Amino acid sequence: MAMTIHLDVVSAEEELFSGTVEEVIAPGIEGDIGILPRHSPLISQLRPGELKYKTSEGMESMFVSGGVLEVQPHMITVLSDTAIRAGDLDEQAATDARQRAEDALAGKDPEDMDYAKLQIELEAAKAQFEMFQRISKAR
Amino acid sequence: MASTKEIKTQIGSVKNTRKITKAMEMVAASKMRRAKERMAASRPYATKMQQVVSHVANGHLEYQHPYTQEREDVKRVGYIIVSTDRGLCGGLNTNLFKAALKSMAEWREKDVEVDIAVFGGKAASAFRRYGLVAEKTGMGDKPELSDMVGTIKVMLDAYEEGRIDRLFLVENQFISSLTQTPRVQQLIPIVASDEEEIKHHWDYLYEPESKEVIDALMQRYIESLIYQAAVENVGCEMSARMVAMKSASDNAGNLIDDLQLVYNKVRQAAITQEISEIVGGAAAV
């Protein structure tokens, strides 16, 4: 039987694969990386691409949208991103977040109407409740 | 004395309120189940990430990331607060904000200023008067990392540029459906965990440069912690709302019973009065 190594592929939202494999070919940022059991410790960034791994049933593959690959002699971990990331996209998101905070300070305040309304209704009902308790006690 | 009609309307309105709270209770219960599933689904990533980061922290690497370095002089600290978007979930947010304010007050006493970034509408409106550096609201029941990176990046940039010297995360911890506790956790500098000790001298092979890889890894690590907090927060929100709405429905039930008693009494009094008037009238004839 061929030598095997444990492979875990996880993304922030779910576990994608966990099991024993004979070989992994990962889409490294500078080119595909083939990893066999007892590889020396390696840490690499991944580019969006196809992650191939060989199980006892043959070659399988899945798409990863980038992330980080860690190799320890006894196991391989792929921390997959949930979305394709790019530096300038992150920058844009950061600017948006800052903008929202500033808008909010300037008084543009989008409140959740439904819940706010419900809350008022509940408050009103509570006030009525207390009033009626007073009435029924006074009797 | 209130008339029977008034009390009847009152009972009707309380019944309507109970309908609303009952419905909200059931919605929260089913959403909680889904939130719990999501919590379970995102756990492997967090555990694996933790493992890799502890390998990195315990290894003898050529490059030490700034997030692992303690800064002596703390002039300003950052807080990331993860709250719900909506209310009606008991004391969940209030307790969280109390914990946050307490921790901030300790820093302010030492003349350390505080920068705040928030997730969720409730924290946004509660902390607006302290001035927010970044915010993200309306993430819904399915928080997505891509919605959160922007706000996180604002704080990470602030740390890297030296505007803040420490970063904390304020989150709700889901202990059980009935118990949620607020927690203030230090994100940066990373508190090294000694769970897994690899003592012998080793280093990774890097691809590309060690700095780039470790930077990317650390950024994802912090993001994963905050994402986990957001997912957990939804679970907390739903279970807290379920409990709050259950007690509201129970209270409404008690109230209806009480009102029904009052109603019966008033009705009986009216009948008695009518009979005695008729009897009195008949006797007079």
C-alpha cells in the first residue's frame, strides 16, 4: 500500500474534505505544488484554482478560491478562502466601512423599520397591561 | 369602573400581541437551529487555523509578524464589537455593551484612548456617540466573511500603522440555548497558546516570501476569529430572542387570564344590579 498523509480542506463556512490521501497537487501562488507524504514543513499562499488529491479511489479535485496551505510531515491543511480576494477589493471594502461610519455620524441613519415598529407596539401593550393591573387591583 | 366592552377590547389587543410574540418565538427557534448548524460548520476552519497559527507561533521562524509582538507603550487601543442588528432579544446586547464599556473604562483610566469598530446595528447606535472608525450593519442571519473584511481591515491597518497598539474583540459566547455570556478577548498582539509544543528547531519552506505568506495567514486568522464571533452572535441572538419571546407570550397568557377574571366580575356585577333593579321596581308597583 502506498504511503498516505492526512489532508484537511476547510473554508470559513464549512469543512470541504477531511481524509487520507496519497498525493496532493495544490495551486500555489507561484505555480502548482505537488506534495507527497513526509514532505518537509511548507507554508504557501494559494491562488484560485483546482486542488487535486489522490485518494484510494483515484484522483479527485475541487475548486479553491485561494487561501493558505500548510504542510507538516504528518498532515496537510488547506485553509480555503470563501471568496476570491484581491488587495484592491479589500481596500475598497475598508473605505466603504469607514464611509458608513461617517455617514452614520452625519445623521443618515437607516433603521430597521419593522422591528422598531414591533418594539413600539410591544411597549404600548406593556403600558396597557400595567394600567389594567392597576385598575383590577384598585377594585 | 371599566365597562365590559373596554375590557373585551383590551383582551383582544393582548391576544394580538401574544400572537406576534408567539410567532417571533417560533421563527427564532427555527433560525436558532440553522445558526447552530452554521456554528458547527465553521468550527473546523477555526480549529485548523488555530493549529497552523500555533505552529507558526511556536516555530523558530525567520520572520516575526507584528501581530505576535507585544508593544510596550500603549497609547491607543481598538475595539471590535459584534452585536445584533435587531432588538427584542432580552439583555443580550445590553450585557455585551456593559462588558465593552467596562473594559474601555479601564483603558481610559490609564489615559489610553479608544477606537471602536462595530458589526450590527445595535452596537452602531449605542457607540455612535463615542465616534466609530468603521461599521457594518445589516449582515442578516447569514454573516459572510466578504461583508466583514472591510471593517476588519480598517482596524488591522490602524494596528500596522501604529495608530492603535492593541486590538480587542467584544463578542457573545454561545454556551447553551439559555446562557450566553459576553466576552472581551485580545486579538492583537496574539496571545500565544502553548497547546501544541514543537520544541525542536525547524522552519517552513515558504512560497512566496515568508513575510507575504505569514501576513496573509495572520490576516485570515484574525478574520476567522471575528467571523466565528459573528456566526456565534447570530446563534446567541436567536436563542436569546426565543427565550425573551417565550416569556413575553407567557406573560400575555397570564394577563389574559387576569383580564378575563375582571371581565367576568364586571359582567356579573352588571347582571346582579339589573336583577335587583327589576326586583326593586316590581316591589314598588
